[in-house]
Amino acid sequence: MAKVSSEQLGTEPIGKLLVKQAVPASIGILVMSLNVLVDSIFVGNWIGSIAIAAINVVLPVSFFIGALGMAIGIGGSSIISRALGAEDKGKAVKTFGNQITLTLLVTVSMVALGLYYVDSLIPAFGGKGGIFAPAKIYYTIVLYGIPFLALCMMGNTVIRAEGKPKFAMVAMIIPSVGNLFMDYLFIYVFDWGMHGAAWATTVGYVLCFGYILYFFLSKNSELKLGPKCFVLDLPILREIGSLGFVTLARQATTSVVYLLMNNILFGLGGEALVAVYAIIGRMLMFALFPVFGVTQGFLPIAGFNYGAQKYLRVRESIHTAIKYAAILASFVFVGLFLFPAEIAGLFLSDKPGMPASEMAINAFVLEHTPTAMRWVFAATPIIALQLIGAAYFQAIGKAVPALLLTLTRQGFFFIPLILVLPNFFGELGVWTSFFIADVLATLVTGYYLQREIKNTLAANV
């Protein structure tokens, strides 16, 4: 790969720069999302639909601990982008060293707690009945790989902050390809069942960590660490914490949503309705990959140019990112609205000799998923404004508005809605909560983003 300098973030045309940053990010997210999607298809076809529900129960816990690394990564990367824009490489390097130390301390401690309370956490997140046993197998094995995942998620955001999206893309592709290969080997060839699915995921995390370690030890990275960089610095930790807390709060809220959804849906329709949500959850990770890619590409551009006080470029990057993401989101919406039944069918096994109980679950899932999917993704064309708006405040180091806007959709709107609407409308109340929350959150974000552009960016030009 050709050597790329972070200075290009402040000089190249915004449209070209956003494409250069967003396309590799989108490809990386696509491959990771395809990994989750195909992994679920493999598990559903080779193990069973209950196994998909079991993995869905485990995801909130493992993703929350892994997201600690992402929170530290995004919080620190905002500092690094602005420091590089202000030509303060010393602060950038010190921040990166602190990120590594903090990630290791926090995630190893959380893994220890997660293993100790395994029998309490799984039922709390909806792992009841026939879901408990396979969920415990998957959870216990995957948790050992979570520190590697956290370091990967942290390191990936730093690579983007350096303005090297192609390397970040490769780092996202490696665990996905590795996981799928190991899925085939461990589940299909060796017939290890849930053990195989868990080990495949863990091996993928370790492979990703190996590549990211290579990147930072090679000449590709501008951030060369010395022993003093790993010593924790309180002012830097405060800034990492305040900005990273935005990401952590988002993931914590997501974990609470999974907890509530799995329990509410289990009460409304048992394991089969939890399996419906598992498929919806996979599509939420997969289908929006181009929108998330634009958001990831936008972050270092906004942060660098804000640090360099190039406010016209910051404004242009906001408008361009929203436009690109909205167009891509509209294409996603059309596909999901037209083909929900065909998508649901991919996750269900049709092998001969299936038990009658599993056939009944599959029929239920196939019947209920299309309506659920259409409601969940109904507001997709407008969510670009919501995502880019929250990302902007995080990129420029304004932690409080970033936190509030990040929590708006799930924390302030969605959670109250799913606690109330199902009492009146049953299952339909759950799915319509997604649409209502998206519309309300987009309106709030649009108001605050427009006010910020007028009061800060326009005033400082």
C-alpha cells in the first residue's frame, strides 16, 4: 500500500477524501457484517435455529466488553486526529500509549467478572429454557477472546485517525474471513457444534490482533511508542474517558435493549420470537454497512480539520457525509422492504428429518420476520442525519452533546416505547417502536446540528 500522510485530511477535496475514507471503511464493515450474517446462516443450518437465538443472547455481554476497546479507541482517536491537525505529534503518541494500557486494564477485569457471573448474566439477557445450555458454551469460550477484540477495535480507530483507511479495512476483513473458514472447519467438518462456532469467533479475533500489531510495529504507522507512553496521564485519561464514554454509553444502551427485547419477546412468543429478533439484529448489523462506513470515514476528516481550524471544510464534510449516507440508506431500505421473506429464509434450515418442534419454530420465524423487518427499517432513509450529527460532536471533542445525541434514539425514545407499546399492541408494538424512535431522534439531532453549524462553524469562518 502506498504511504499515506495524515496531512491529506486537511488538503484534499472533501468529496474525494470522504470517498477515499468511507469506501475502505464500508468494505471492512461489509465483510464484518457478512461474517456475522453468514456465521448465523451456518449456525442456523448446521446447528439449528435455537443456536442463533443462543448467540443473540450472548452478543450484548461480549460486545459490551469489546466495546470498551472501541470507546477508548474513538475517544483517544478524536484527540489524535485533532493533535495531528494541530501538528502536536507528541500528544498523539502519548494518547495512543495510554489507550493501550487502559484497554488492557479495563477489558481483562471485565472478562474476569463476566466469567464469574456467567450463570446469572445469561438468563438475565434472555438465555432461558432451551437457549441456556448452548448460550453458556458460546459465551464462555468467546469471552477469552474479548481482550483481543477490544485491542483490535481500539487499534482500528487509531489507524483511521492516522488517515490510513485501507489498513483499517484489512484489519476488519481478516477476522471475518478467518471466522468463516474456521466455522466451516470446526462446525461442518469437525462437528463441534456450539463449541466450534465459539472457537471460530475467538480465532478470528486473535488473527485480527496479529495484523494490527504488525501495522503499528512497521513503518506504516506515524505513531512510534516509547516506554513512557504507556504510563497513564490523568489529563489525557479524562479526555479519553469523556469522549469514549459516548461510545460506551451507546453500547451499554444497546446491551440493555437486547436484554429488554429478548425478555419481552420471550414472554410474547417464546424462543421462536427471540429467533426472529436474532435475524433482525443480524440485518441491523449488515444492511446499514454503507451508512456506517460513511460515518467512520467522516470522523477523522471532521476531527483533523476542526483541529486545524479549517471550519469551512468541516461544514462541507458534514453536508457531504449526510448526502452520501442518505442516498446509500435509501437503497438499503428498498431492498429490505421488497425481499424480507427471502432474507429470513436464508437463516433457516430445510434439512430432511428435522424434529417437528424445530420445523414449527422455522415456520413461525418465516411468518413473523417480514412484518418485523419492514417496521424496524422503515425510517432507514433518514437515519444518516442522526448518525452523522452525533458523530460530528464526538469528532470535535464536545462530549456532552455527543453523549446526549447518541442516547437520544435508544435511551430516551426506544426503551420507553418498548416498555409501553407492547402492553397495548403486543408484538407489533415492539417493531413499531423502532420506527417511532428513529423519526424522533432524527428530528432532535437535526435541530442541534443546525444550531451548532450556525453558532460555531459559521461564526468562526
